[in-house]
Amino acid sequence: MAKIFGYECRRLLWNKFFLGLLAVLLFYGWQVLDRVTILGVSHTAPFSPWSFGDYLCRLLPLMWIGALFFLTFFTSGKARRAAVLTDAAPAEPYRYALARCAAALVGTGLLALACLGEAAVFYGRYFGWYRWGELVLPALTTLAPPLVFALGSGWQLGRVRPWLTFLWMLLPILLTALPLPESLGLLNGSIFVSRPLALGVLDPAFSLPVGAIVTQCVLLLAGVLFLTIRPSKRKIR
């Protein structure tokens, strides 16, 4: 299992796509930090959880797309035909699926860590601010649920039809254009702009409404469930 996981990680990470996506993500992230975050969001400090959460939400569509692109390495027509060989191997096919999902999760996690590291450099360079413990909660609540859900749902869609994975990449872009309710505000970042103003306090402490917390928990649990569903055996054409 460890050897399979290591092979799939090298396959995902040592290629031009990953390096190109990382470069685009870091370039766009720095533009957001230098032009939007530096001004603060809704009268909050640039290094407040609200401004930081807004920064992450602006980068979330690219991370979502990257996570789904990782899955195309395993759900494409070529990969599905190659599954005939893994099905004939001594190891259980389900273990191959878990190793591939874990590799995609590692790749997605590295993209997220790159965004966090870039923000750390920005805050340290411009403000001499290093209290990162204050930003752990908004980082986890903003990134973990949607990215795990992207991997889980994308994995299941790709097993049905590979092209559905590409179509699913458009979802976060669509959400940014929709006026979502507060309970879904973490999906397009609107909650980081509207909630500080609604609290009626200058630079308020970070807090989320119950509806938003429930939504994120549902996304996280659904993503984990989708990732661990044992695939049914079927013929690969």
C-alpha cells in the first residue's frame, strides 16, 4: 500500500501540470494579497480572520479545480482501461483506489499549504505580524470541507463519466456569481464581507453562524463518505 501511494504521489507531483498550477496559484494569490487583502475587508485589519478568510475564498476556486484535475489522472479513459491490470494484481482494487485518493489529497493539501505560506510571507514582510494561531480556525473551516468534498464528489463523478469531473470544476466559479444565503457564504466568501458589518463592531472577533457551521460539517462528512465508498466491480471498456 505504501509503495502504491508513493508511486501515485510522484506521478501527480512530478509533472508540469502541478508546477504550472502552483505557479498560477501563487501569482494570483500575491495579487489578491497586494491589492485586496492589504486594504482589509469590511473595515477589518489585513491580518484579521475576516480578511484572511476572504483571501482564501478568492483562491478556493483554483484549488478546487486543481483537486479535480488531480483526479483526472485516475478517472480518464486511459486510466480506466489500465484498471484491468490493477484488478488482476494480488492487491485488492479498493486499496488502489484509496491510495490514489490519498495521493490526490496530498497534492491538494500542498496547494493549500502554498497559499498559507504565501500569506505568512506577506504578513511578515509588510506588517511584521506572526500570530498565526489566530488564523488556524478560519483556514480549516474555509478550506478543508469544500476541498475534501471536491475530491470525494469528483472521484465518484469521474467513475461514472470522466467528463463530469471537468464539468464539476465550474461549480465554484458559478457560486461566486450567485447571491448565496449566509449559511452558504463560506462557499463564495460573501460571509467574510457581510458578517463583520452585521456584527456592528469595529474589527469583530471571528465567529460563524450555526447555519454556516452545519453546511461545512455536511460538506466534510459527505466528502469523506464519497472517498471511502467501496466501488462496485464492473467491466472496463
